[in-house]
Amino acid sequence: MLERDVMGKMETATTIAAHVAAGRRKAVAVCHEALGRIEDRDPRFRAFLEVTPDYARPRAARVDADLAAGKPAGPLAGVPLAIKDNICTTFGHTTCGSKILKGYVSPYNATVIDRIEAAGGVLVGKTNLDEFAMGSSNENSAYFPTRNPWNTDCVPGGSSGGSAAAVAAGLVPLALGSDTGGSIRLPAAFCGVVGMKPTYGRVSRYGLVAYGSSLDQIGTLAANVEDAALLLTVISGQDPRDSTSVDHPVPHYCEELRDAKLAGLASGLRIGVPAEYFGAGLESETRAAVEAALDVYRRLGARTVEVTLPHTPYAIATYYLVAVSECSSNLARYDGVHYGHRTAHPRNIIDLYSSSRNEGFGAEVKRRIMLGTFALSAGYHDAYYNKALKVRRLIKDDFDRAFEQCDVLAGPTSPTPAFRFGEKLDNPLAMYLADIYTIALNLAGMPGISIPCGFSETGLPIGLQLMAPVFGETVLLQAARLYERETEWYLRRPPVTS
Ligand code: GLN
């Protein structure tokens, strides 16, 4: 394969928006280039389930026309974005990577979509995911697996693997994902990009197809921390349509990253290092890269403190009871009547429900519905679901105690870099363990970010995870930016091959 150039040449969202706002570039031209890159390069990775040029081009023209008419430029003026396909859009389809929603067209936009468009963003398509966001590798997509742009034999991570690959491959500068147990941070780590999961309630979930409602949160995938902050500022804030979104002031996160704001910050920063995130199972190259990142912080004057999150060993079991219970209830709505696929010749109403669901859902989704139905059933909910809720509280208490001693926590995002296709497919438990460092944070409702912090010997990216207390997005982004300013990992991009 021939190496032509390096994907890093794509402009950042911040630069594009500044150029478009100043009239130096046209949104139509930026959109045209993004669609061209997708057409050229996406066939190798298949990050997109659907590209929507007929929707994107007129939207871009509209951004240009509004500017020409003297309307103020939005913060995302002319920026092309990709959307994970479990976020409802009236353009294109919303399939959730599932056959049961094949061809489904949403009658409404998710709140985040309206906010992005009001800010001048141009949506170019819907990205691939594990079916209903259940998975860690993208292999559970009912359509096809997305490939990792760094090595197409490897998974991009999941479930927002399409969004992460689209940014890593330089197709678009920004994408939306959703994170129920790590689905933004894990693919960000595997693809070498920045992935942020906000505090539960920071971003409206209206129009995000529900998986585990008490865990799900929409977040950003970006090529650098500033772009992540830009998109977060646009999508954050209370929404009357989502009662779990919180009325909490939204800072201008980009302003908080200015050099003047960061000056002197490192010397007062306390970084907690949870002992449980560095135990057996953490692969040595990943450990070395994360420890080197901690050294960077120390060199900047930050203090690292050893902390402990003693209930970490129960996080996987707790998550896989809470998440599957909520999913079994949320997915009851796909019955062959309300949405999507309906079996062809049902014998009676029961057969209509069961055959439609049997034909429409994939194996992992069925496994989780069955587990969740069991965990919630009359004889067992005290032993499983209710017990899991109690442990969830203990896990949150662990974080609260740790944050008494530090401002942010730091550790690996994943125990290993991206694995190969098929490696964990036959062993769901091994697959679930890929989430070992990400899921506890969702149970606690707190924000986290994965940023590139190195590469394995085989050339695969490694992610550093930072975590902060509830509504600690500002310090989280600032800590991430402090590291990013000192290193160049985030500038590396996979080679373009033809
Ligand atoms: N891999 C985890 C799961 O399968 C997390 C998925 C997610 O965050 N959506 O549930």
C-alpha cells in the first residue's frame, strides 16, 4: 500500500469556525472537502453507516447565506460533524446499528442536533456502533464492523467506534458519541483521539435512543481538547425535554483553556492515582505510557496522591446488572408495532412480538434483554438488581472520598491497546473486561476524558483517562490541556494509504 500523506492535515474545528466566521472560507467548500475525504477514505474503515451529502450541502449553503446576510456566526460555523447513529435525526436514518430499526426515520431531532445546527455545525452523516451501543469493539453492529484507522486488522473500540474512527482518520474534525459504560472513552483511546463523557445531566439525552437511562450520556470525540471543549459548550445545558438534565451554569469551556487560565494551575493541581487501576491485567506498555504521563504532570509541578477506590472489583458485575436491567425495559418498545421491523407472516399477536424481536435483534442484545429480565424478575430483583443499586452507591462513595484528596483522578482508559477482530468475540466476559477502567465512572455519574498518551510497539494508540467530580468539566478539560500542551501524541495521525 502506498503512503500518500498524513491525515493530520485536516483543520481543527476551532480553526474552521474562525475562518468561516471571518469570511476567509466558505462553509460550502469545507463541507465539500469533508464529503470528498469520506468518499476517498471511508471505504477502508467504514466509519459511516450513512453519509448524507444531500442534507449537508444545503445546510452548509445556509450557513454561508446567513453570514452573508449579516447574521452573527455561531461557534461551530461551517464545521462538519458526524453523529453516532443512536442519536435521532430527521435527516437520514436512525438505526442504532440494529436490523430492528433498519430504514427507521426519526420524526424529531435530538436536542443536541438542534443545538449544533443553531451553532452553525454541518452534519454530514451517521456513524457505526455496536447494536444499541452494547459492546466494546464495534463487532456487534448488525451491518458491518468499523476498522481501526491505525491498523485495519484491529477493532476501533466501541460502541462509538464509527465516530472515533471518523475523527482519527481525519474525515471530520468532530463527532458525537454516547457513553453508557465507556463507549466514548474506549474508542477514543483505541483510535488515538480525545473522547469526553460529561457529567450525567450535563447534556440533554432527549433523542438519544435509550440503552441504560441512568448511565447514558452524550459526549464528544475530537482531535484535541480545545475542539472537545468547543462542542461541549454548544451541547451542554438544561433541556425542558429531559427531566434528568440539570440546571447548572454552562461555562464557556474553551475560554477556560486559555493559556492565561492555565498559568499557575499545574502547581496547585492534585492528581489522584487509584491503586486499583494499576493492578494485574494492565498491560505493561499501557502502564508505562500512563506512568510517563504522570511524570509529565509532576514535572509541571502537580502533586500526585495515591488514592483507593476499594469497590472497583465489583464495578463490572454492578454495571452489567444495572445496564442490562435498564436495557431489558428500554428495549421492550421494539415490538414490531411501534417501530421498525415487523415479521412478515405472524400467526398471532404473541408471534408478532416474538418473531419481530427474534428477527430484529442480534445475539448480544438478546443476551442482555434476557439477563436484565431475569435480574428484574419477581423472585430475583432483591438479590440482583436491588443489590447492584446498593453497590453502585458504594462505588460512588469511593469516588467522593477520593475527590476529598485530589482534583482529578488519572489512570489508563483501557488495560490494552486495540485488540484484533474476533479476539474476544466468543467470550462476552473477556469483552466486558475491556471496560474495567471506564464503567465505574458512569455508575457514579461523573465526567471523564480519554486523551492520547503514547503508542504501543506495534503502533497502536494508548489512552490516558482523567476523571473529575460531578460538574468538574472545567478542571477536567484544563488538566487534559495541560498535558496536551506538553506532548505531541495527539498530533499523530494514521497514514493515508491507497
Ligand atoms: N461496553 C459497554 C457495554 O457494552 C459500554 C457500552 C457503552 O458505553 N454504550 O455496555
